[in-house]
Amino acid sequence: MGVRGLTSYIAQRAEIYLKPYELHSTALVIDGDNLSCNLYKDVTGSYSAFGGDYDDFYRAVVQFFQVLAECNIRPYVLMDGGYEERKLRTVSTRLRGKISVIKKINPNASITLFPLHLKEVFVDAVRDCGVPVMRCVFEADDELAALARKLNCPVLSYDSDFYIHNVKYIPLITLTVKVLTKQVKDKQKDSRDLRRNEAKNVEKRTKANKIVTGIQNSEQRASPKGSTKTYKYLDCCIYRVSHLCGRSTLSPEKLPLFAALLGNDYIARGAFKNFFAAGMGKAGRSRKLKIQQKRIQVILTWLKEETAESALAKVLSRLKKNQRDSLVSQVNSAISGYSNELCHAYDFFEEQYINAFPYIEPASEEELSDDEELDENRSEGEEVEGQEEAENQEEEEQEEDPEAESAEEEEIDEVEVEDKTLLFPQWFLDKLYPAHLSRYFVDLMHLRKYINNPQIEHFPFHDSNELALPILNYVFSLLHHVDGAKTEPQFDEEGSPIPIEYTYLTRVLRVTNVKYIKMPIEKEPAYAFDPSSPDARHLRAVFEANVPHADTEKLFSKLDELPEDLRLYFLAIIYWLHRSEHCDLLHLHSLILSLLVLRTIDMKIPAEREVKAFRKRFGKTLKAERAVRDKESAEGVKRGIKPALLELSIPDRMEHVPKSDCYLTQERLLPHFHMQEIFKKKFDLYSSTVIHAFAEFQAVVYQLNGLNSLLDFPLLSPRMNQLYCGAFIYNMYDLLRNRADIRYHVENFLLPDSKIMFDFYCYLYDWCAEFIPHWKRLQVDQTAVKAQQKKRLKKQRQATRKAEAKESNADPNAEMVKEADPEDDFFDLNNKFCALKVA
């Protein structure tokens, strides 16, 4: 949700509010959405302009959790679910901001737009590390806090909401992801304050918004002599509510109102305009502080002299009547979340994972003392409150508005914790909790809305997800046509049934704005939908209805010829080729080359994307292998495939690709994993129309995988980190667009060092060729042909010029010299002394 300005305020006063902390041998509750977004920003940088480098991001996530494991940290990852109704206005505002980013794309810009499959790749990486993960129903903040309180462990996030939660909070900005080693006798006590340079570093990193500058494993240092025990830890800072509520400045009951006055996603800061003007006075005249920082100081000073009830009553008296209920409900919700003990995550992890909670620590002496201090502050506040009420009761009854009094009474009453999971059927929660379903399923079920976040795409075209809308419509139809729980349609005035519908939020064509489209579903699913045992034929029904020119029966029968992890991916390719107006066969070649490299080479050898680092690390291996192959070539030995491998099918041979092939091929292809240098000088050469076709493909994969997960995975979900690298795919397209014979270029210039890889590339393309629509199958790229002809004519003209130049510079007496008898005396007519030659 976020409390505006509080993160910067804490960072500027880190010496007061943050304490140094050594993170090791403990449980750690992690805000998955927050961590994934910050890791992606730090890892990919400007490459987000190409649609997402999922391979780099996946490796960064795995390295992060490997570092945690090295320090004996047991992480628990919670992912956000859908949006609540009250947050839709904020969602719409943020959607406009994303639309403005793609309006004018610059590959050199530092603005990051998160790719479509970011959260799915993150969940795949977390699962591969063996880390417990769960998707919540709505925002995960309350679940994170409840689980952290149950386990008595810190929360790792970068969300200012946790500054007002009753939990131990580690701001992600303060975590140094570098394993350090220390002797047990030197173990740090948590009571130490931050040094001045440490506090300034926190403020500097907050302004730079850099979370992970470099993930490093343990240092290679000499082990201490003797039997000295050591431990590994991560350096960070920790925050507790007592740091803000200490010294009698605030009581915990005032924190929700404090956060609301600053503004958040649920209530606009402008709602308190009248209150700040009348009740708060001026915010000071310091030029060093921004307005929001001044406002925080003034609010803290004002709340110090008020009780929770009197402060709320004064705020409500200055609000519009239609805003009062919203503020009261928000404060009540925050108070319930502050002490909420209802934790679905704890029950889920305990049921799904063996030995789920190895670390459950009792409260330390420092935490107990902090709680006692909070209790003292709370009791002092209650005493002051009682005295003020006794003295000013009559005046308050005359001056206060009746609605403010009722709101105050409502706030004083004990708030019951609302279990929001009761809004959903159990079968849906069983699929949602393990993070098998994406977060948009909650919106379709609860709000009947779909928020289409734009990708990097061509702004004048329709949004990239429009191509996959038929799949999304089918998913919505399944959710509301469950056996035994079918949604009954409503009827109009004439008695005719009104089809069920959902609202589709997307960008307006050529305008930086959001439009709301009603999507009625008039057709029921082709087959019955039983969530406990769903029918896999629903996938086939989507193709029969929306890809009429493809032979669906033949298409699904030939899926068995592909590796299991590629079947759904290639179904998406066929759907995309038939439905997209912007893709051509060059896009297909680029996609196949990308999955070939990521799925094969990165699985065989260590992934290294920097050319210099790769040659430094594997230079000797490359030199030795290149010498062997050059020698074989000089001797006329043709390198082929071993006879034993020829007996296997082409897909089965990929497990036996030699590492030497991978090293040589990777060296050849490494420059294509980086943005072209010319874009740094002429970024207008960057083509968003090319990217748009790939964005449409990602949308098809995303929606098709959503349907597949709802059907309990009849096909394996595509692992995008092994299939899609945006920068590499774009560069491949740009490289092949001027080649008349693409297969020849791939064989002789891209994959000349691996016959097995080239055969698999041909195998995958030939499998697709059978289902390529006829209007694209005969397509000839005239641009490439003309370019090839121009190159050929240019070479001919250059050869003619060289021949003419050679003739013009030739010796005019060359023929005479050639015909002369070598035994005859030579007389040089240009040399007057030649006749004096002595025989």
C-alpha cells in the first residue's frame, strides 16, 4: 500500500530509527512481489525495453536464495493476490503512468517496465530453491505481518507500511547481499546504534533506489587457527515500532491515523487539505526539507499532544461527509491488522511442507523491554485520555459533529478480524495458495475485472493482449460455470437473460488514458468444468473456436513429437502465427534460436553474459578446442554426430550435446545478448513494431498458461527463463532480416560448431512449418532479397574496379619482357648507360 514520504523520512534519520542487525540462523518472511520487482530493476537495467531478459533475472533470484541458505536463513515467500475494490482508483492512476512510459520508448532510458512473466519466473526460481511460497488472496501485507509475529522473525520488504506494523522489519534497501564471516565471540549485539557513515549510506541507497549492487557468496578467507567457532551472516538494519513510538512520542493506537494523514493507496492526501489548513498550522520554512517531510514532522508533533480518539475526531470534523466512513474503516482495518493473529500462511506451510518451521524463536529480552515500553506509553495515553475526557466532555458534546461522534464510537468498539478468504470457494483457494494461479484470477472471481498492464509495445497499435482475449474470455467462462456452482444470469426488463460479463481495463488507442470495456460472455464452455478433475479438452476447444485455419486434431496429435516442456509453448506459437497481423517467419526463427541457446547451452555450461569475462574464464578451453577443430579441418576430417547418437530421435540427442560445442557456440553468440551499440547513438533505430509482435506472443503464452493451470496442468508450464531472452531475440530478428537464406546463415554463421543443435533447430522449425498459415507460408521478404541483390551487385562492381585499376597500373613493357629470351642481352631503352654493359 505504501505510506507517502515515510521511507525517505526514516532514511534521513536512520541513526534514530534503524539499528544494525546481523541476519543469520533465523526464519525470514519475504514480500515476494516487492523483492522480485527490485531484483529485476537491479539486474536487467535498460534491457527491459526488449520485453524481458528472464534468464538473467532467474539466475539473480536463485543466487539471492543461495546466499540466504548459506547463512542458515529459512525464508518464507508470500505473493500478492488480487486488488480490493477500494484500490481500483490507485490502480487506474498507475496504469496511466505505465501507458505514458510506452508512448515513447527509449532503450537507453532508466525507466523500468516490468515484463509480463516476471512473477511467474520468480515463483519458478523460488520453487527450484526449495523455498516455501504461497499466494495470498489480496495484498500480502497483513499475512506477512501475522506470519512474522507467529514465528517471531523479521519481515524483508521495501514497503513503508511495515513501519507502522507491529513486526521486526528489515528494509530491503539496507540488506547487503554479501556473506560475511565472524567469530562467535565477536557476535554483535543488536542494541548498537548506527554509525554516521552507515546512516548516510542508507540515505544514499534510498535516493538511488538500488537494492542489490552485487550478490556475493562467502569470502575466501583463511580460517582462524585453533577451534574458534565462526558463523556467516548478512549485514542489514532492523526497525521496530518501538523505535518510532519510543520516548513517549506516539502510542501504537495512533500509528494507523498517522499513516492515513500522510496519504496512501486507499485515501487521497488531498482529502485532508482543509484539516491541514485549519488544524495543523504551517509546516515550517526550512528549504532543506520537502513539503512531505515537513508534514511528517508537524503531524508527529501534533499527535504527541493528542489521544487516538481526540485526534481522529478532530480529523473527521474537517473531512467531507462522504470521506469519513472511508477513513474510519481504514483506521479500523489497520488496527485489526496491527494485532491480527489469523494467519492462513502458517496453516498452509505447516500442511504442505515437511519440517516447515525449524526456527521459531521466543522473544528476546530487548523485544520484551520494547513491548513493556509500548505498554507504558499506551497506559500513559489512556490516563491522559481519561483526564481530558473528564474535563472537556461538555465542550466536546457541543462542538463536535454528530457523525464524528458516531464514527468515534465505532472506532472505540472492538474490531473483529474479517476473514477475506470466505469470499472464495475452497477449490479456488486450493489452486491459488500454491501459486499455481496468477493474481488476475482473483480479480476475475471477486471484482469481475481484468487489469491489462501494458508491455513494451508499439503505442499506435492495439494493446498486445487483445490477441489473447478469446483465451481470457474462456477462462472467465470456466470460473463462472463450475459444476454445481454455476453463476445464475440476471434478467432484463423484458425477461431475457443478461450474459455474465467482466470489465477489461486497458489503454486507449494512441492516447495516454485508460478505457473500461465490458466483455459479455454469451457462449458456455464446450465441456463441463469440474475443478477437482478438469477436462483437458478445454485447451483443444480454444483452438477449434479461434484458430479455424489450423488442423486442430493433427496439431494436438503431433504434440507428442515435441519435448514435454515445449508443447504448450509451441501451441502458443501456432495460435500467435494464425492470429497476429504483425508477426512473420523471422519472428519464429528468432524464438526458436532463443530457446535453443537458453535451454541447451545454459544447462550445460555456466551462464556468463559478458564477453570479456567469458573469454577470461574459459579462454584456455576455447583455444584448445578451436585448435583441435582447425587441425581436423586441415586434414579434411569432417566433424559429425557419433553413430550411437544417430539412433536417437533429434530431440533426445539434445541431452548429449558436447560441452565443447556449447563453449564455441556461446562465444559466437554472446555479443547478441547485449543491446546494440548503435542504439546508444541513434536510439530511433530501435523498432517498437518488431517488439510489438513479440509482446503479442508473450500475452498468448501468459493467457494459455493461465488456462492450463486452471485445468491442473495437462501440459507442463513453459519455463520462460529457458525460452525467452528479449534482447537476444530482438538482435536475432535484426540480424536475420536481411538474409535471403536464413537456414544457410544459421548453419554456417550462428551454429557451425554444433551439428546437433542445428539439427534440432531445423526439427523445431519444420514441425511449425506444417501449421504455418498459408498466407504467411509463401511469404518472401522482398527487402531481404533486394538487399542481397544490392550486395551482390556491389561486390561485382568492386571486382570490376579492381581489375581495371590493376590493368591501368600495369607495366607497358611487361609483354615484351615476358616474350624476350632470357639468354639475350637486355637493353633498357630508358637507361642511356645500358649500351656500355660489358659482355
